[in-house]
Amino acid sequence: MKKLAFRLIVVLSGIVGNAQTKNFIDQPYIDTTAKVDTLVAPDRIFIKIILQESDSKGIIAIEDLEIKMEKSLKKLGVDSAKDLKVSDMSSNFKKYFLKKKDIQKNKTYSLLLHEANTAAHVFIELEKIGISNVYLEKTEYSKIENVKLDLKTKAILKAKNQAEYLCRPLGQKVGKAIYIMDRNIHISNYRNQQRNEGGIVAYGVHENSNPLAIDFQKIKLETTVSVKFEME
């Protein structure tokens, strides 16, 4: 008797499930997809600075290069205590033991900046004091998560607006949403750009050069949502 009751419950559950699926398929609905995107200017610019004693043929110690670098950054208003971090340290001990040559040290820094103009001045000033190994590491936008949520909201509203536009000629209205597919946010690649003609600042400048008007390509974010709405 218990087995019979259990089978009956299972059968009834299957019928209810099928009925719900059937109702979803059979009811009038409209399926629409909306895509939105936006551009944001990076406000976190990471610069890689490599100090090498070999660049000065051992004449200037790496500690002296550090002092000069910090003075130059301070002159530009950069908070080196907060935004300048050591990312790697090395020295050629192996070469020293094998060839009995002087030890030359290397030190790599990561510098965080917040605007392109400051970056241009950093490249210029570091070149002046003999630090030429300066590169753009990456760029970021600090409030990117907020932008993602805002894009999703706009995509949903756009999808509803499209559905209403399509239903209007039929004399029907858009009801509640019965299905939403939220696709991943796509973030485009970005690179250093220069507005003026000539060489890019990061690749070398002259001692008497003025900072070039450089900018960084904006970061593009794009999202797509698919929504099914009831038709009334």
C-alpha cells in the first residue's frame, strides 16, 4: 500500500511539473535581447620602473638611483611612500662567482598613478636622471564593479522598451518578466595611445623634451541580456 501511494505521488508530481512547463510554453510571451556598452577612462595607471646598475656601467649605485627617483617623483607630487612598491629584487651573484666580476643589482618597482599627464611627466623626469627602463604595465578603472551593475540595469530596461515597442502595433501590452538570461560582461583590451605625432613617451624622450599630450584608450564594457515577457 505504501509503495502504491509513493508511486502515486511521483506520478502526480510529474503531471504538475509537465503542466507548469506546458503553461510556460503555451502562454503568449515575447523574447527580446538587449545589448548596452559604455566607455570609462582608466584612473589606475601602473608603471613598471626597472633600476639597473648596468645602465650606468656600475658608476651609479642602485641606492643612489633610488634617491634620485624618489626626489623626481616628489617634485611631481607623487606619494612614493604610498604608490611606489618594490616588485622584484635581484643581483648577479652567479656571474660574480663564475667570472669574479663586480656584483650589479637590479630592482623593479611598480608605480601607481591616476592620470595620463602625470605619467607623461614621470617618463620625462626619470629619463633625465638616467632611468630609461620605464614601461606601462596595465590600466584599470577603480569603480568598474559599479559600472557593471549599472550596465545590467540599463540592459534590462532596454529589453523591456524593445518588447513594448514590438507589442504596441499588435494592441498588446508587456506583462511581467518570466525569464532572464544575464550574460557575462565583456571588457575590451586596452593599450597606451598618443594623440600627437612622433614617438610614444614610454619608448624614450630627450632631455629637453616637453611632455607629450598622451592619453590612454578608454576601457569598453559591454553586456547583453535576454528577457522573456508575458504578453497581455
